[in-house]
Amino acid sequence: MRAFFCLPLDADVRAGIARTAERIRREARMSASWVEPDNYHITLRFLGDIDPSSTVRLKRLATEAAGECGAFSIALREVGAFPSIDRARVLWVGGQAPEGFRALVESLNKSLADLGFPDEPKPAAAHATIARLKGAPDRGLVRIVEAMGALALRDSTPDHVLLMQSELTPRGARYTPLFSVQIPGQTEA
């Protein structure tokens, strides 16, 4: 089964991201697969296909990693894209990765490497994917994003880490939580 570690987002944060995505969708002329607001999350590490029996070990390492990171909040203030806005393939809403977030990702990656998962070459990026483009981005996308300026979304203060199963369907990905571990000291704002 395909799985990934992520941080869930509160309903009001997802609603704010959805308003941002809808504005881009209205103003930009491009073919894209738009993520459903209920599926917005901040990915910590994509694992790919895993053996279902490995979830016991994965829960143990996630609990240890969550215990080491300390409380943190993520300010989702910008719209961005991978690899860049003018060559967008994936659109996202995100912000600077705070120290606690980076510590959590680093701890997960180290423990996953110890279990034989390949190294993650990309640095931690605190973002929620809003769309995957199916072709070239709108030529005006840079202008649209710049006109939006800094987003006025409430900071996300996730209080747990999820291991999520990802099932690809013709209607998009379907996510099912496999387990959740608490981030000690973290409280919702």
C-alpha cells in the first residue's frame, strides 16, 4: 500500500487555502487536477509502497520523532510552485519551515533510513499542495500570484502526525489515516 507521513490541517485553515485555490482557479487558464479541501495536509515524507506489517515499526519511529521536535506553528502565507511559478507543475500554499517542523522531518528521515528507506534528497518544505498541472501554466500565473500578496491564513499548529494511506482512483487520491501520534506539548491555537 502507498503511504506517507503528514500533518493534518484544521478545518478553518483548509477553508482559507480553498479560497486561495478557488481564486487562482478562476483567474488562471490552465488544465489542472485541483486537490479537494478535505485532502489538504502538510506532507512530512512520502514513503511509497510499504508492507502493511511495517506500520508497527513506523508508529514507533513516528512517536520518537514527534517527541523530539517540540511544539511549533507553521505560517502559511504564500502561494508557490514546484519547480517554480513560471514553470509550475505543482501549486502549493506554504511558508517558512520552522525549527520544530525541520527537526520532525529530520528525525523521521534518519529513522526511515535506518529501516532501509532511501534518503530524501529534497529539503523539508512546509506546504499544502492545491493543484497538479496537466500542461503548461497560465502565462499570467506569476502576475496572479504576485497580486495575491501575503495570505491572511491562521497559523497551523498541528498536534499530531498521521501515517496516511494513499489510494489513487480515477477521481483523485483517496486518503485513509492508518495511525496518529501526538506531538507532546503541542496545543491547538
